[in-house]
Amino acid sequence: MKEDYLRIRMSKRRMDKLRLYSQMKDTTMTHVVENWIDSLKIPENGNSDAG
């Protein structure tokens, strides 16, 4: 699997929250973000009014 990189800016408060959450779950911040992305629901039928 080829890996890509994501670089984002966020407030120190959010960064600290992410860091604390990942420590509490005994996982990495990357894993927390990947799990969140995987949980996103994408409509299968492309339910959009733009077309």
C-alpha cells in the first residue's frame, strides 16, 4: 500500500485533545484520524441535487 501524507493546521487546544485521546486509547494520533475517516458515511447513489 502506498502511503500519502496529510498536513493540517489546528489549534493547540485541538491538538492537545487529540494527543490526550490517543494516549487514553493507547493508540497513535494517525490511527485515531484514520478510524474517524473510515467511519465517514458516503452516499452510494451520489444523492446530490447538483445534477
